Amino acid sequence: MDVPRPASYTDDDILDAALACVAKGGRRVGIADIAEQLNGPVGSIYHRFASRDVLMVRLWLRSVARFQTGLFELADIPDPHEALRAMALHIPQYCRMNQDEATSLTLYRQSRLLLAECPDEVGSAVSTMNDAVIALTVEITRRRYGRLTSDNQHWVNMATRVAPYGLVRPFLGRPIPSQVDDATAAAADAILRLGDDSHRMA
Amino acid sequence: MDVPRPASYTDDDILDAALACVAKGGRRVGIADIAEQLNGPVGSIYHRFASRDVLMVRLWLRSVARFQTGLFELADIPDPHEALRAMALHIPQYCRMNQDEATSLTLYRQSRLLLAECPDEVGSAVSTMNDAVIALTVEITRRRYGRLTSDNQHWVNMATRVAPYGLVRPFLGRPIPSQVDDATAAAADAILRLGDDSHRMA
DNA sequence: TCCATATTAGAATCAATATTCTAGAACGAT
DNA sequence: ATCGTTCTAGAATATTGATTCTAATATGGA
């Protein structure tokens, strides 16, 4: 069999270059910027990625996946309330340890991508990206509240994702102060507790 | 004296058109989009705004100013903790009542604009936009904690701005559920309380 | 009516960047 | 040494969208 020329740049090399550009902040990242950071030609980038959009979405997906692996390690915390608080705290901790990737998480939002403007080469990955995490969360939610309601899921979502992410977001790009973690824990506790009084409902 | 031709489009008309485009979401808003929404030519837009950047920043500044006027009405709540909680709750409430403007608040961040890339025609407005709100907040903070420390200011900032805004942000563009308000109040209370134990410090 | 002025109007231009294209290079099996 | 394959290279092209430019228009006072 004939053998092809070996590649100088892997997919991940290119994604890493793009990540560096995104983290560097500045203006909107262009293919030329990525090529410069990569120290390679734009042709090699287009050889692997159909378009700039596909490249950027794949970068985002890779960061999301890496973020999520840390979450699964929290699955075996026995007390469910503790587990949920740990999930909340994982967000500022991950952002502090992986500043560049954390910045790249702000590139897209799943809801927007699903709505439209998403290259279908990556469409299915985008639509299933959260499935495993949702399954995990559902299980812990059931244990935490005794039963699973859409209300409970709402509180858990707010406590473990929305609030923590909202609290770190303004600090991305600079060192994340420890007060963010304290505020995250306090907010998560308080919001999770809202699900305990179901007497509000009819 | 000679009299000029009367204007068909005021500054605010143009900003309103831009606002509608931003709220409509879709892709990045261009001058052509705004002109179409305005039902006028691009020339009239450039007649009033030196550049797209100036226009968008002015839209953002107008939204921020409108948001802030609601805040000042809370100044005379006597109990400082109540006042701070009300400030926090003002954010989801404002976003619910003014969905389009709320979306336009996500256009820029003051910190980024000050750093660079800000047309100096609007630079001074950007740098002073928060002065009055900061003065108000400082006063309430002092009453809430007895004294003013940078730590206290941090907690107040997290409780009344960062957390509430982070909690609504993912819901912008669709109806904002009442749970956001409940979560905001709970989180604000919990975070403000963190400033009460100063025994942590040396 | 005619003037001075500020404005509308939108076609023409310009700049930035994404994308395509053609040529050449690297590899190991034959 | 040659070949088929996949990759690098980067110049050329296409596209997108901001900005500029010239002409025309509305207005009330002189």
C-alpha cells in the first residue's frame, strides 16, 4: 500500500492554536490569526476543518467535554446535597485551573446553536452534548428531594449551573478570587433549599 | 434665518431600530440590517453616527442608563439589607419588563470597553456611567455593615449585580420564569450574609 | 420665488477575511 | 527510483459588510 505524507498539524494542534487566540482575547479570531499562532498556513487548517464555524464549534465542544469529565468524578459523593454543592463548586474551580478553556466556553450557547446557524457537521454532537450530565444530575436530584419534579430540576439547574457560571463569568480572563467560590457555595445552598418548601404550590 | 430640512429619523429612532435588530437576535447586526428595520437609507444613519461602533455603544449606554434610573428609586428603602435585596431583584424585574433592552445590555462590558477598542467619542460616557450607582451602593453598604471595606464592597457587588445578572442571563430572549426572582433573592441574602462573619480574616 | 441649510437617498468604494486553488513535498511500499 | 496518497504552502479569489460620496430634497425666511 502507498503511504501518505505525515501530518505536521493534528486537529488538536489547530484547536489549541485557536484556543490560544481566543484566550488572548483581543478582537474576533480569524483563520489568519489561528494560522499565525499555529505557525502554519491557512491551507492546512482548511484541510481539516470545513469552515471557520465548524472549527470554532469543535473547539467549544472539546472544552465542554473536558469540563464535563471533571463533573463525573463527583458522581460518587454519597450525600446528594453535598454532591450538588460540589458540582456547583466545580465550575469556579475548573475556570481557575483552565482559564483559557473557560474563556472558550463563552463562545457559544447550546440553545442558540440548536436554534439555527449551526453547521450540521457538528449538529448532532451539539444536541447530545449534555445528555450524560443530565442523566447524572437527574439521579442525584431524585435522591436529594425524594422525588423528581420539573420544579426540583429547575432549582438544581439554577444552583449547580446558572448561578455558579454567572458568578465566575465576569472574572474570566483575570485571576478568579476565592470569594467567587464562597459566594457560589452560599448561593447553591440557598437555592437548593428553595426546593424544600413545596408548600408554596397549591 | 434659513431653515434646514426637517429630520425624518431622530437619533432615538435609529437606536430603536438597532435595538429591534439586536433583540431579534439572529446574527451579528449590521448597518444594512438597521437601515432595513428603520425603513431608511444607510446614509441617514451615518449622518448621525460616526461609525457602527459608536452607534452600538450609544445604544448600550442608553439601555444602561434606563436600567439605572429604576435603581435610584430604591434609594430610600430604610433598611439597608432590604435595599440591597431590592437592588438585586430589580435586575430580573427590569429584564422581564424590558426584554429587548435587557438583551442589548449583553452587547458590551464596561471593563472591555475601557481596556481598548472604544471610540473616544463615547469614551468618557463609558468611564463615568457607573459613578452614581457606585456612590449610592457605597452609602448603603456602609449602613449595612457598619463600615466600608473592600471586602464588603465585594460581597455587595456579587449579591446585587453579579449573581442576579448571572441568574437571568440564560433566560434573556424568552419569558423569564419567576423562579429566577426567588433564586436571586435567596442568593443575594446568602451572599450578603457572608460579609457578616469577619472572623475569617486575621 | 429663491436661498441656505441640514437632511435623505442609495449607489460606489474600500477593507477585512473567509474560502478556494494550484503546485509542490513527504512518505514507504513496490 | 517511482508511484499513489495525503498533506503543506500560500497566493489568488470571493464575499461580506462598513464607510464614503454625489446628487437630490424639504423647509421657512428673505
